[in-house]
Amino acid sequence: MVRKTAHFITRRPGLVIGAALVLLVFSLVGAAATRINYDILTYLPPQLDSSKGEKLLEDPFHMAATTMLIVEGMPPAYTDRLRAEIEEVEHVSSAVWLSSLTGIQLPTDMIPQQVRDVFYSGDSTMLLVQYDMPGASDETMEAIRQVRSLCNKNCYLAGFSVLIRDTRDLVDREMPLYILLAVILSFAAMSLTMESWVLPAAFLASIGLAILYNFGTNIFLGQISYITKAIAAILQLGVTMDYSIFLYHRYREECLVTADKRDAMETAIQAAFSSLSGSSLTTVAGFLALCFMQLLLGRDIGIVMAKGVVLGVLTVVLVLPAILLQLDGAVGRYTHPCLRPDFDRVNGFVIRHRKAFCLLFLVLFIPAVYGQTHAQVYYQLDRSLPRDMDSIVATNKLKSDYDMATSHFILLRDDLPLAQMNEMTREIREVEGVTTVLSYHSVLPEGIPDFFVPSQVREIFRQDGWQMMMVNSRFATATDQVRDQLEQLQAIVKEYDPGAYITGEAALTDDLIRIADVDFKVTNYISILAILVIVGITFRSVSVPVLLVAAIELAININEGIPYFSGSIIPFIAPTVVGCVQLGATVDYAILMTTRFQEELQKGSGRLDAIRKAASASDVSIITSSLVMFCATMGVAMISKIEIISGICLLLARGAIISALVSIFILPSLLAVCEPMIARTSRWWRTPRPPRGSGEGFLGRKKAREKDRQSALAGETH
């Protein structure tokens, strides 16, 4: 099947390219129809109490999102008129201000002082604007845009949904720059080591098709996160470019022994499919490990990127050969001098001092692991955004003027006796950091009958057997203080209603913190185990996968430990994503060198001579691959104003370089020193595996194993 497909591609390259362009049209339609989710908190497991509480705010309360609108220095008549106009905006369920409560025909000064404190501070007043659709939905985003259009320059709109709206606008503005910069820098990196200007363009065109196919097929997922959208194209470019380079190098080798370039490409396609389908498994495994996160964002990134790697391999095997055949003449015409670094002297130095480099390998693990385990991460989603963003300015004003850093929403049954409600409210007010409590009973002066209360106020606080309380706190989200506060509130509320839920940004983020540490460990262990198995099967060895994974894990720990020693704080999602991606993507560097090392041994070279040849042959490919990965991600790290995106890309860029350095300087020493052990714990290590049907059978395999043992013993003398 592969041979027939390769033959068709090489004889009909124009038709293949035409078919690829037709598929591109469908992919563009699919990409446009895929929804982008900008709310990370919606990826929390649905079985959490905070997630269940959030669902109740959506239905029956129709308060899936709440924003706070501060009006500064304007007369009450303007604020009341603005409130009425906002309530007319589609998908705004209510706009609550003191005038909303005057329907009970009481003067303002008869409203409880604690309620007035919610709505006034100095010369400013605050409205609570609530929406009937989820906080990150397109409908809520449009409603926020319309609310802003009704406001003048003295109005400030704050809240988590507003942050999401501003994040979406910023990502949409920056996304084209991410792609453009990644393409330019990757082109420059490849041009350094490739002799033709056309080759990098051909490779980028092929990978560009694969990226668009990947984004188009996301329509089957329904939606992807904005983090996935921002980094998927960059990551796919960085991790799959190797496949294009491998195919081209194999094609040039075949051209030296085959007169017809179509036959040469046909052979190269068959070789590439066999090799790439195996080598890409480690990268796919690294991404799929993210699917085991409790935070469903990991599944989002993992599926999209694993799919991207598979589509990258298919595009390289099926489409790139047609592009290269069509551009073959141009490749030869538009050439330029390129770098041909000779690492033989460097490799000679490394091999002569192999024991010292092995010792360095062991010593580096101590500070690397310490730094990685002690690096600080942050969970405040607003911290990742620019400080001059409108929503951030409004949030800071809310904190300073109203002593209101976050709001908790308590959902509990509606039939609790009034005496218990009053006692519970009193206990909640006494919790440290609580500034105000807003509930159905707190807005009513004592002695006011229930039937005097306007239906609008009842609908805000009571629905379908549930009642809602809003507790404002001076403690910021994702701090130790708010965690202690939530624990105290939980204890109080559960005492009166065991089935109650506490939700809101702080409660959701607190659950996010609790599961993130578990997620990091689980995904890390799964990715290591999966890649150990894949590498072990590839080399038929017990020791080779341990050495290779240990080398790349050192690079990962160094990379993730640097923030500790530099005193920087990284976004919480970065270590989990980077740990799996860096292992899956850059273990290929180690596999490349080990494969070449084994080939040289099977040709009869001694282990020191074999590792020197393997290193010299592999170093340029490793450097080219790591430079492409570095350039693709570093550009985004430099220009992105969203720290979650820039932080992940910075770690990936740095990780590619560190993995390359470990593969060039430390791995050869490990392989040379441990080769006798490898030979004893591997099958067909020094002796090529006999072809199937050769008739060697059990006796032949036994003889080969004996030869392997003898070679291992003799290896010390080579």
C-alpha cells in the first residue's frame, strides 16, 4: 500500500498538490466554525462543588456571569438612567443598584447601612450587572461590548467575564504576529544550515498545510481553549519540522544512486513513512499524557497537538514529496553558502572526558531537581494580563475603592428558617476578610413583610427552591488568605445546609490549585512511562530507554528549575505542559544519536569510535531541529502580552536548547560509558537483526545473543 501510494505521488505531483489545496478550503471552513473558549475555569471537573454551584448560577438564577460597573463623579439620575439602559441589553439578566430596591417605597436612608456600603464609596457608586449566559460565551462577550458602549469615560467595568473579553481581543490581535514571527525566524534558522533558499519555503508550506488541517479538524471537538489556539500552530511547526528535513535528506541520498528523481523520491517516501511513524510516537505520547489531567484543559491541548503531529507526518509523507518534485529545479538554482559546522573536535573532547561528563550528569540533577520542585507558580489569571488593560484598571479600582478583591456566591436551599439565616449571616460577616454580605434578607429592613418586596429583587436572590448570597472579600483570588476564608465559609454554610455550594472566581481557582499539583505528577509519570515503553520497544532494550529518558529529564528539570534560581514566578499550567511536550518532542534528539551509534556498532566500529561518528553525524540535525523549535516559540515569548502564553513559549524555547546541549555534550558520554551494560540488556544491539524468513530460528537468535555478549566484553578494548 505504501509503495503504491508513493508511486502515485511521484507520478502525479500536480494532482496531489491540487487535492491538498481542496482539503485546505474545507479546513479553513472548519477552523472558522470552531469556537474558542477563553475561560480556563470552565475546564474544571464538573463534579466539583464549585462547578456545580456555577451551573446553578447559570440555571435557574440566570447569573452565569456577574460584572461590577463603577460610575465615578456622576449624578444619581445618570446612574439610574444607565442602569435602565443596561437592563435592555440582550442577555443582561439584571442590573442591580440601590434604585432597584426602592420599589419597596422606602427612603434610601432606610436601606441597611451594610447594603449602602456595597453600592457607594466616596463620589463613586457601583452597579452589579448580571448575565443569563455563561461567562465566556459569545453572547456574554457581545453583551459586555454593548454595556461598555453605553458608558462614558467615568465608568469602569470589572469582573472575570470582562477579563475574558479583553483577553479574547488581545489574543485576536496578537495571533497573526505569532504566526508571522514564527515563520520568519524558522525560515532564518533553516537557512543557516540549508544550501537553498527554496527548501525552507517548501518545508514551511508543507507544515502550514498540516497546521491548517489540524485547526480545521478541531471542529469535531466543538471548541478549543485560547491557550491551545495560541500555541498549537507554533508547537506543531517546531516539533514536526524535523520530519520534513528527514524526508529531504533521504531523498538527496537516493538521488546519488538513482537516475530518476521520481524513483528516488518514491524510495524516500517509503523509508520516511516507516521511520517517521515510529519516531513520532514519542511526541504523540508526550501530548496524549496531557489528556490524563483532571483539568480538562490538558485534554484540550493534548488531543489537538497529538492530532497535529499525526497530520504533520501524513502531510510530510503525502504532500511534501509532490512540492519538492515540483520545485526541484528552483531548489538547485537558488542556492547560497550555509553553515557547515564541524563538531568532530568537540566530540573528541567530550569522549576523552566521558567520565567527567557522566559525573556532571549526576551532579547537575541535584540543583536541577531542587530548583524544579521549589519554583513558584501563580494561579491569578488576571496577573497574566497587561496592567494597562481596561479590565485590569477597573479591577484595581474595585479593590482600592470598595475593598472588594473577589466575590463568593453561596447557593443554599430556600426553606431555611429566618432565624438560622440571620445567625449564619452574622457568622459569615465575622469571618476575617469579609467586607459585605448581600442576600435576600440583608436588603430588607427588619419588619418589612415579604409581599412588599418587588418581584425583580426576589428573582435575583431566590429561584426554584434555591437562594443565593453574595459575599464580598478583601482577599485576592489564589492567596492563602482567601483559601483559609473559603474553608471557614464552607464550614459555616455546611453546618446549616450540607447540600450548599460555594462558587465564584476564588472558589473555582482554589479547586484549580488543589488539582494542579496532582495533574503535574500524574501527567509527568504517564509521559515518562509511555516513552520508556516506546523507546524500549524501538531498541529492544531495557537500559537504553532509561538512559535516554534520564538525559532529557535532566534537561527538563534544569529548564523548570531556572525560574527558582532567577527569582521569577511562572504560570501554573506551564510546568505540566512543558514537562510532557519537552520530553516527547526532544527525546527524538537522543533517539537520533542512539540509533546512529547502534548502526556504527553493527558495522564493526569500537564503541568510542562509533559514538564519535554518531555524534558528528547527528549534531547538525539536533542543532537545526532545536533552533527551529527555539525560533518558533521564542518569537511568541518575546511579543505576547499574555504571560500564560509567553511563559509557556519561553520555557519551550529554552527547553529545546537545553535538551540539545544535553544531547550533544552529555548523552555521548553516557552511551560510551554504559555501552557494555546496554549490550547485555538489549537485543540485536551489536548484531543486526536477521531478516524475517531467513531461517535462523531459535539457534540463530541464540548464536546472535552470544555474539552480542562477546562483543560487549570486547568493547572495552576498542
